[in-house]
Amino acid sequence: MPAYVVDVSAQPGKLKEAVKHYRRTIVPALRKHKLYRDAILLVDPDRNRIRCVTLFDKACPSASEARAFFRARMARSGDLISGRPSLRKFALESELGAEPPRSKA
């Protein structure tokens, strides 16, 4: 299963606003993609960093299409983001999921 990982630096003091922007604009746009499966948003408050891991079913957008998608939406973030987002493509090797509940003995 293909996955894209996008790393973004938020401006100092703007991390919460940048996360809201991600949730309000980028995640809904991802959900409209026909091959979208899931996304995980990770936040590092000590470094003002956001990492989005997006999973796709079997196939996914090309790297250039994914870059264009994220750049277009990050451009709308105004002064929330510093620098350029980095984007890398990975293959999901396995899903670990939550452990099933244990029965009470």
C-alpha cells in the first residue's frame, strides 16, 4: 500500500493554527480523492513540526501530482508555515493495529 509523508514547519507560535488549517483544508481535500484510505497527523510541539502520513489503496497519485496537491493547499496557509514542505513516498509494509480486547477470565 503506498503512502506519502509530508513534513511541514510551522511558524513560531502558530502550530495550533497550522494544525487547524491542515484539518480544515487538507484532510477534507484528501478524503475526496478516490484512492484515499486514511491519514495520520503527527505534531512535534517542541520543534513546531507537523507530519502527515497519508495512505492510499493499491495505487496513488504520482509524486508530482502529490507535490502539487500539497503545495497548492499549503500556499493557502498564509503565514502559518515556514519553508517548503517536504514530501516522500513510502510503501506500507504492514499495519499493526490495536490489539484485540482480552477476555475476562
